[in-house]
Amino acid sequence: MEQNRQEVKQQPPQERIKNFFEVSLGFTEEQALAEAKRCLQCKNPACVKGCPVEIDIPAFIKLIKDKKIKESLSKIKEKNNLPAICGRVCPQEEQCEVACILSKKNIPINIGALERYASDFADEKLSDNKKKVKSAEDTQSAKVAVVGSGPAGLTAAADLVKMGYSVALFESLHLAGGVLSYGIPEFRLPKKIVFGEVEYIKSLGVDIQTNVLIGKTFTLKDLFKQGFKAIFIGVGAGLPQFLNIPGENAPGVYSANEFLTRINLMKAYKFPQAITPIHIGNKIVVVGAGNVAFDCARVAIRLGKDVTLVYRRSETEMPAREDEIENAKAEGLKFQLLTQPKEIILDKNRMPSAMRCSRMELGKPDSSGRRRPVEIPNSEFEIPVDNVIVAIGQRPNPLIYKSTPELKTNPEGTICVDENYMTTIPGVFAGGDITTGADTVISAMGAGKKAARAVDNYIKTHK
Ligand code: FAD
Ligand code: SF4
């Protein structure tokens, strides 16, 4: 067995900070074969249990080893409708790879890179997978509505259409994909890949209707009146949280969502070729230390800015993936750790000129298990700043439950569901970030998959 784990090559930092192209270059054929040969083909593979959608990982890896790339992708697609995306953005180090038996020796199989390789290099994937779909004549299909086209909605829609249902997917934005389109930047997840996967889902027969805001354009009641037998809600957690400090409402202070949407979806970085501008100075402070904060910081670096990340705890407590932290450091991101913003100081034009902050130290662990930051008295200082991007978390999108009072929610705004993903309204199901709060792509997909099975069961027992 070859011992060396194959690592994916990257664009060098000094080059990649000048462009928005993908940082990770993926495996070459030689690397993919070498890595596939390392798989021990365990009889009871733990990695499969580590994957939230239970891909038959040893089987798809063996097919790569045998140079059957198309068959390998088909094997993955038995469980995962969006493999090119998962191969790129899944936190494999906490899921399938940590469960791999070789992780005990610190050399787990690079499962994510192999999944990406199979997805990127298999030919004719659309035409092959189309054959598996039942045609309209095969089935007296009941109509199901899916709300939201993020990974939860796309997965539920694809699975339901494969079961023979007639599926309409409603998306409020002008493009499908959810966070995959408007949140995760091009250099981590090229939009060509996202739209390729969306086209695949359309090719299965899902009718994707964009610019439809459920709760305004139609209510859930309207959808039932239109003949839908069941509804799946996957509207995500896109409502930004704020610091609630003086100066935060000034122009020049962005939520992470607004900043990333302008850049990713509206291509503001191409202004004036793209019509949506973004007003941005030279000194940028990003507040927060999750994946979203690092995405904002790395986008701002690519716009040629001097970027500082402000976080109230230390590096050990940062919630972002370790790889992303290392990538950002290599790209020149500056850090102000153990620092709490207190006020955004505005100039005479009411634009940010500085951020007043306090130094913090770590106390005892709080309910999250992380050590609580405690302010050090008389430690205030100022950081000069032109723009502030607030990336301290998102809450569930409230529009649907505000327009549907019968839909019960938890105090934090997530929609309540039972063990079958059914909400408090019979026939209305929900999954993904709208029920869990901000989580991961693959857990949203896992919820979409399980909810699709529950919808099928509900329709069959409520004819
Ligand atoms: P979303 O992806 O949020 O999709 C919800 C969709 O519903 C959106 O398109 C929205 O426009 C639409 N919608 C909302 N309200 C309505 C309505 N009323 N009517 C119609 N449509 C509506 N996870 C990872 O695993 N790896 C990562 O590297 C990673 N990086 C991230 C980076 C950023 C910047 C962000 C914001 C998140 C990241 N995540 C990552 C988290 C991951 O993207 C989410 O957990 C996942 O997208 C949730 O999927 P979802 O389908 O529940 O919701
Ligand atoms: Fe691992 Fe994600 Fe692929 Fe599952 S979908 S095998 S968790 S990379």
C-alpha cells in the first residue's frame, strides 16, 4: 500500500490574490490513481457512516482505481445529487475522512479530492443520469412544491422527481443555488460548477421557477390551492446578525450577506462591466471568525484591500475550517484577536473612519464549550477603517413563518419539525438551515434527502 497521502495543488498565494479563479487545482489523473490505490477497501467501512448521505465510498474509489470514472460518478450519484460541490466544500476532516481508519495514522484517504475528481472528469454525466428518471407517462404524478433552491431544496426536488413526482421549485432570487450561488465565493466554488449541478437537476425534470418569493408572491395556502399535495421548505438562514453598536447603521458598513451577494451574484468586482457597484475603501475590517468571515476577508484581499479580521476570542476558538485559516494567512490577512468592537466612529460624511475596540481575555467555558471572552478594563484602542463587514452569524429567514402563523418556530427562529421533517402544518415539511440554524451543505442535503422520503410516504398514505 502506498503510504503517502496525495495533497491537492493550489494556485500560489501571490498569484491567487490577484484573481477570483479557484484556489484548489484538484487531482491530476496520476494523483487520483495513486490515492485510490491507498484505499484499504474495508469490509465495514467507517467512512460511509461518517458521510451524512452515506455514499458508498470504497466502491466509488475502487472504480476510480479501475479507471471507470463515469461508473464512479454514477456510484456517487446514487446517494449524492451535488458531488462536484461536496467534493469542494464539505468539511471532510470532520465527516468521512475523520472516520477513515487511516486517520488514526494521520493519513486518511483524501475522499473529498477523489469525489471532486470523479465529478469533474466523468463524461456524459447528464445524459447517463437522465435515463434513470421516470418519464411523465410512467407515473400519475402528484405535484410537490419545494421552496428555496439551496442544497436542501435541490436535493429534495431531485429525489422527489426521481420518485416520479411532478416537482416545482420556487426560488426568490433570480438564480438558483442558495448560498452556493450567492455566498461561497468563486475561488472556493466556481459558479460554473454550481450552475452545472443545477442544470443536472433541471434535466431530471424539476421545474425551477426563479423570482418567486413564497410568503409574498404566493403563500403556502395558495400553493395547496394550486394543487400541490405537499410542500418542502428549504429557505435557509440568510438573515444577518449585527453587533448592535453605535455607527453600525452607517453606509460603508456591510453585512457579510450583502457584501458576498453583491460580489458573487451581482459580480460587483467586475464593475463597470457588471452594473452593481460596491463602495469600498482601502482599509477593511471583517468582524467574526467563521467560514463566512474568512470568505469576506479573502474576497476583500482579492479586491486589493488591506484587510484585518477582528475576533473576540483566540485562534484556537475560531469556528472556520483550518484550511481556510491557513489559506487566508498565506494571502496576507491581518488579525486582531481577543478584540471586541465597541463603536464604529464616523467622519463628517457619516462614513466609517475608525473602529473603537476593547482587548479581551479568555475566562471559563460558556454553553458552547468555548472559553468566554472577558473585557480587560481600560484597554480601549482604535483601528483605522474605511469599511466594516459584519460576519457574526445568520438567523433563519423569517418571511414564510411570518406569513403563516400556524407554522410553529423555536425561539431562535428555526421552524419546528418532527422526526419525519413535518412541520406543525400537515403536508408541509422543512429541512436544512431553516430547521437547524446555520450548518453545512451536506447536512442540508441529508435533510433534503430524508424529507423527500417522508413526503413520499405522506402522499402515499394521504391519497
Ligand atoms: P440556503 O443555501 O440558504 O438556500 C436557501 C434558498 O432559499 C436561497 O436561495 C434563498 O434565496 C431561498 N429563499 C429564502 N426565502 C425564500 C422564500 N420566502 N421564497 C423562495 N425562496 C426563498 N457549508 C459547508 O459545508 N462548507 C462551506 O465551505 C461553507 N461555506 C459557507 C460560506 C458562506 C459565505 C455561507 C453563508 C455559508 C457557508 N456554508 C458552508 C454553509 C452552507 O452553505 C449552508 O449550511 C447551506 O447552504 C444551507 O442550505 P439550505 O438549502 O438550507 O439553505
Ligand atoms: Fe465526504 Fe461530503 Fe463526499 Fe460525504 S459528500 S463522502 S461527507 S466529501
